[in-house]
Amino acid sequence: MTPASPELAPRRPRWDDHAVTIVASESLGPHQRLVLAMPTLEARFGPGQFLNLSVPGHVLRRPLAPSRHEGGEVELIVTPFGPGTRDLVALPVGTRLQALAPLGNSFPIPADEAALVGAGAGAAPLAFLAETLLRAGRRVHVFHGAVSNEDRPLVQAVYERLGLEVRYFSEDGSLGRRGYPTEGLAELLAGGAEATVYSVGPFALMRAAARLAIEHGRPGYVSLDVHMACGVGACLSCAVQTTAGQKHACVDGPVFEVREVVW
């Protein structure tokens, strides 16, 4: 029998368009760490929620999930892969932008231990979740996948500052073990760990983590990184196929229980 899943945190109904300022920018290999001052944000982000950030010269905003929210500052990890994100990471400290926030739902907190499986910038919302879980007294296992050793600065910045032991997997073997982070998850679950599974990263990685959670009868959650424009349910561009029909990642997610998603 599958253990009862913790309930997904409901989407907070209140969001606003906030004036924000870049107060720090740091290169983390192929990624960029940005810190935004958000003095008008009254609600606290939950791990997995996101903001929709303006980029000068681009019509569409960029959805990004924070890796930390402390006081009036929000930390983001951005991986430049297109014109918008490349322009975003090149902006100097002091640049003022607009951010719709907080958007979407957040990861639920399990009653027992948690296994976090991610890759690349998927470490950002998972690190926020890890910090939340540690504060709640939960045991946390972290499995991080990368192409090579170039992801080490990212993981050091978001995970190791929490004192967590991270089990690394890389395609070329230069960072931790050669292979994929789901191999570590499979070993953990096969050993009888009663962990709730959380995954953020490439679709294939999340699908593999979801299948392992289902196979071992464990609750599991993914944050679906789909193309998104408005972030508030108006454009309906972020469709997700679920067992209950079509839903939208920005308002019904981005966090979904693994058994709910049509993989």
C-alpha cells in the first residue's frame, strides 16, 4: 500500500507585480546566482513557488523558482540557454526589474525523510526545499546529476552551505560517480528507506524518479518546467497532461504528485 501523500500546499491567491533590484550577481560555472531585493513582498515564498521576472528588451518574462528567501531578498539560479536568460545574467548590480510573485504552489512537507533528485538549475528549488525540511527536523538525502565537474560551484553555493552531504553523479565521472542521480535514488529505496521523493530537472530525470517512487510505493513530487508566458493562468500556454485531464503548470502547479502526471 502506498503511504498517504502529504497534501500539496495550495496556491496562494495573492500575487502582485513588485519592483525589484539586483543586489548581487555571481558566476557559478555555467550558471549565474542573482539576488533580488524585494522590499514590497509581504508573503513568503514556499519551496517550489516561482516568480515571473521581466528582462529589458524582451516582451515575455522569465519564470524562476528561488533557491532561498531571507528577509527582503530572494536568491535565484539562472542557467542562460536563450536570448532572454543570457541578457538577464548579463545585467549589472543595481538594475531594476519587475517581478510577479509569489506564483504557483509549493512542495509539501513529508512526515518522515526526503530524497531530493535534481540536475543543473533544478538544484535551486530543491535547495530551498532542503533548507525548509532541515528546519522542520526532517532527514534529507540529496542526489545531484551533472554533465561534468562544472556544476560543483552551483552545488557548493546552494546545498553545501546547509551542511548537507550531496551524492554527485556525472556523465563523464568528473563529479562524483559516473552515471545518473536516479541510480542513487534506486539504491536508497531498495534499501528500505521510507522517503518521499522530490525531483526537479530535465523531464527524463523526473520521469525516472517518478517511476522509482511508484515502483517502491513511495509518495513523490515533481516541479514541471514547461514553457510558460503569463504565469497567472491567462494565456494557457503551460498545459500539462494529468490523469484528471489537462491542467496548467502556472496555476495548478508547478508541483504535481507523480501519480497525477501522464508521463
